[in-house]
Amino acid sequence: MKIGQLLGVGNTASVYEWGKSEVIKIFHDFKSAMYEVTKEAQNAKMINKLNVRAPRFSKIMEYEGKTCLFYEKVEGPTMLNYIEPTRFSVSYNAKLLAHIHFEIHQVKIDINSNLKTELSKSITNTEVITESERKIVLRILETLPEGKVLCHYDFHPGNIILSPNGPIIIDWLNALVGHQLADVTRTFMMINSNALPPNAPSWVTDRKYRDLFGKVYLDEYFNLSGIDRIPLDEWLVPIFASRIGELKGKDQLEIINNLKSAIKEQ
């Protein structure tokens, strides 16, 4: 069988139709593909066992010499492309995103917390910050709570498919277990960042709508959860620092500057 229509392109992989009921995920970087495939497959098998709105993972298989992942095909647009550049559409979907995120954080999971450990590794390996900055970031991270909820850790409108059967969450490569506010902070950081996806829709490129989306998302999430939103500023420090290695050029510089500002405010 040959791959079908291209359905989506992400930072690490592209997704194509595979027959009528499945999709194939092919990673861009062949050298790192085995690590990424193994990591995502482990997460996908875990998600399969939980009561989570996610496409069912089916198998790992080689295609044209590359090891690929196969998932159940989910029909529908992503929330990113569905939102219209109006206050109503932006606000409605921001609230929906908050509800879906809060729902994820209610899933019971019997796995040890690993989010802070992974953040610490990422921060330690970040080369473009000074040693004194690294020590400050790691010290702040140490004071933050562990938590034990399921965290998607790449949760944004581009990873939500609005299917006929309701919203479906895709791309669980970064899934971790930790404090829900770390997951929320990561989402808010991505929404607020100037690093935009390729061919970003008009509501994303219009700063006033993106700012509105972020504000409504946060307000709705904190209304639902009832947790204290003040620690968000503390979580921003390690979240910024761990994000630096994922970006390049002006997008990386933006995060570095944001990190320096966040450190000064502590």
C-alpha cells in the first residue's frame, strides 16, 4: 500500500492517509526517528489504556526504510484551522480548549511523576544560557510541586481535531506526568509566543485575537480548576528555559529574552 493525502505537517513529522481508516506518521529526521518513534509508541500505548479523547494507536511498521507509527484516522479540521477571526469564535474555542485540557487533567494515572525530571534534564543541557541563570532556573524548579496528573505538554489548537464525535487530542509524543499548572503554563507560552506554525491562519497572525485567546483560555481553566494562578509566573521560568533548545533563530531569541525577564521578576 502507498501513502495517501498529506493531512498535516508538524515540527517532527508529517501525517498521511493510509487506506480508509488509518493514518501513517512519518518522522522528518531519519537519524532521530527511532528514538522519537519508540518514545511516542510507548506514550500511545499508555494513552490507549486511559479514558482520553485520543486516536487509537495501532502499530509500528517500516515504510520505505523508515520506521513509522500508525493511528486510527480521525475526520475533521483542527481547532487551529477551524477558528474564525472574530471575538466570538476565538473566545468560544479558547473556552473549549480549557475544558478539554481540564478534562485531561482529571484522568487517573498510576505512573510516577516525571515532568520535573525531564525539565531538569532539558535545562541542564541548554547551552545558550549562563551558568548563573541555569542555577536560578533549577532552584526555582526544585521549589515547584511535583503533581501526578496526565500532562500532554504540547497542548494547543493545532493538536485538537474537531471530529463529528467531539474533540480528539493528537500528538502525545511529549506526554508526561506532573503538575497540571506546568502543562497549562506550557500551553499559554505557546499561544503567547511569536513563533507561529507554517501557513498560520489569520486569527493567529492577528495579535489581538491571539492575546484574547490566551486570556480567555487561562481565565476559563482557572475557573474550572479552582487552583491558584499565582504560581504560573514561577512555572514560566523553567518552562521558558526548557523550550529554548526546541527553537532556532529569532524564535529562540524571543524565549531567551522572555526567560531573562521572568528571572528578574522572581
